[in-house]
Amino acid sequence: MQKKQIKLGLAPTRRRVFSVEDSLKYKKLIEEKLKSWKIDFVNLDSLNKEGLLFDRLEAGRAAKIFIDAGVDALFVPHVNFGTEDAVAKLAKEVQKPLLLWGPRDEAPLADGTRLRDTQCGLFATSKILLRYGVPFSYIVNSRVDSPVFERGFKNFLAAARAANSFLKARIGQVSTRPGDFYTVIINEGELLERWGIETVPITLVDVEKGVLDMVKKDKRLKDTVADFKARGVKFKDMDDETVGRVAALKLYLLDWAERENLSAIAFQCWDALQLALGIVPCFVDSELTAMGIPVACETDINGALTSILLQNASITESPTFFCDLTIRHPEKENSELLWHCGPFPHELV
């Protein structure tokens, strides 16, 4: 299963008038929690001796640390009130998905002193982010070990994975859309201009030639067919030569996806391929999807992009499946038949 791996920029922020010691305690707690979840993160220990963001004049240097490290998202825990303008300047410069959070405050001390005032600080930061035009997500004040924090953080990470997989995606396009399928018309120029998404076209003639060449001389073919059979795949009414073409199609698409760094594939699955090779690609589509390269039927590029989003947003390792919403259940109000010709990964069984 291919999922976009997220590198997180961790920018704990404090305000000068609150406890430095308590801020450093929460910085340590957060880093320990992220390590326990095996999160790849870059902190600000090289920014200053505290590794905290509290000086607006250091926001540019902090941004450079994250940009140079190639982070995919920002997490800004307010370890006390925080320095809202520094956070806004940092986020504006880095331009990555942003998560705000602060620990829930304890009761004031006996003398009335408060350690953090994180809720008030989060309100201030969020207001300035709106002024700067920076979108953000947030988790309500909560303890580091609380289910609220874990759920909010992991949901954000899933959303960040989805966003990063969508932007600048490369979709392999096998032939044109089927003539009658106006529903899968796309604006290729808009995809490139707005989100940096590229389509990588190939013709069915190229696919046919590549598959037939593989059938003749690719040494991997035998092992691929053996793997099918070892997993209990049944090729009903298909001779060995036809099964070999199915295996060759899988290998051809995998090689193409690796060579072109494809995120997903949109395949014109009928009916020219059947005429050219005497096979349907549905099983092969399911194989690639199970391996983390979603394949959408009928040259549905928007469907391929949706599959990428779902694959990366999912917190499970279950693969996506591509289907039509066909009919409502005859009697049950909240039931629907999800159907297609067979591109569902075998892992879903």
C-alpha cells in the first residue's frame, strides 16, 4: 500500500510573560508523543536554545528550516499563550497544511498565577491567520494523552497526506475516454494550472505492443503467473496463453508507473483492449490498486484522483475500490448497490 509519508514541521510557540519551564516541559511531552507514534518531524532546536518560537524576528529563519527540510505540514502547539504574529508569518511563508493545538490549562495557582492561557492564545493566533489568509485546522484544548488529541492529530495527518498526494499528482492516462462517457470529461489545463496535476498519456497501441513483447521474452512472466495461482486466483475458461497476457499487462503497467512516477492510472478498459489482446483489464486493475497504484476504469481521471485522496486519507491499510452507485435497495432506505465489472482488490475479500 503506497501512502504519502508526511514529514512534519514542529513549531512549539510560547509568549515571554509565561513560564519558560512549563513551556519546555510541554515541548518534551509533545515530542515524546510524536516519537511514540513514529511521526517523522523536524523541530526548531537549531533556531534558538529553547527550540521554541517566541520572537517574530525569528519567524523567517524558522520558515527556512522547514522549507529546507522539505516538510509537508506544520504543527504549532501553543505550549503557553504563544506568539501569534510569529506563527502567522511562519505559516504564510511555509504554505503547508497547518494544525493548531494547546494543552488544556490546569486551575490557577493559589496566588492567582496562570501557567499558559493557551485557549486565549489560540484565539489570537487563529484571528491573525485569517487576516493573513492562511487556512488552518485546530484541536480543542486537551491533554497530550487524551483521545481528543490523538484523534484530532491523526485526522489532520490523514488530511495532510491526502492534500500532498493530490497536489502535483501524475495520472497515467491509457487512451481516450469511451465515446459515450461524457461524465468523465475533464479540464486537463485546469488540473495543471490550479493544482500542478499532470496527465501522462499513452496509447492502446503502445500497451498492445508492450504486452506482446513481454509475453515473448520477459522472464518475470512465469513468476507472476505462479503468484496468481499461489493466491488461489481462478482463471475460468482461460488458456495459459491468455493468462500470460494478463500477467504481462500487470507487469507492463507496473513498469510504466515506476518509470513515469505515476500516482494512479485511468484506463480505457473497454472495448478496444479486448479486440487488441483478447483480455479485459479488470483483474489487473485490482492488482495494481491493491499495491497502492489505484486504477480507475473508463479513463476516469477524476475517479483516479478521488482514489488517491481516499487512499491517503484512510487511517487503515485497506485498499480503495472503484465502483458505480447503481441502484437503491428496493426496500431499505439507507442501502445502495455498489457495483463494477471487477476491479476490486482481492484483499477486500
